[in-house]
Amino acid sequence: MSGYHKREAEPFPVHTLKRVERPTTKILDDQVRRVDERESGFNKAARGDYGEVLMTERGRFVLKYPFSAALMQMQITLREIVVASSPRRRPRFPKIRSGEGKP
């Protein structure tokens, strides 16, 4: 039997790693600038920081390609599920009275 078939469900023993509060790689906090993800070029274009044309075209950018459009649709659907399941915001389900909604 090949090595591929003999693998465990988890090929790397991640469960044996020690958890630490800060990364063990040396990071110089005064030299590494924190960057807000909302300041990316795509988000700036969506806000209109680069002008009206790019703001309009940014909304159409992903939907031009079928594969990207499908991924975007999944992202929108999953975002609603994730936001609804967060502990701060519970989903709003319609209240069903007894006997309603049952076939």
C-alpha cells in the first residue's frame, strides 16, 4: 500500500503544539505597521475614494466572470448565516404558532 493510503486523518501533529500568547517569531512592533484590511484598494474604490467611475466598476468587477460570480453569491449567502449565528446577533426566525406551517 502506498504512503498516501496510510496517512492519518491529520497528517501534521498540530495537537502536540504548545499554544503561546505571542508568536515565537521575532516581530519588532515599532517597525511593523498594522494595516487595516478596510484600507485595501478594492474597498477604497467601493467607497469612492478613487472616483465615481471606479466606484461603479468595482461593483461589477467580480460579476463579470461566472466562477467569480458564483463565489460571490456563496459569500453573500454564507455571510448572512455567519452574522446571524454570532453571539451578539441572533437570527430572526418567524414565530410559528402551534398547528401553523405543518403539512
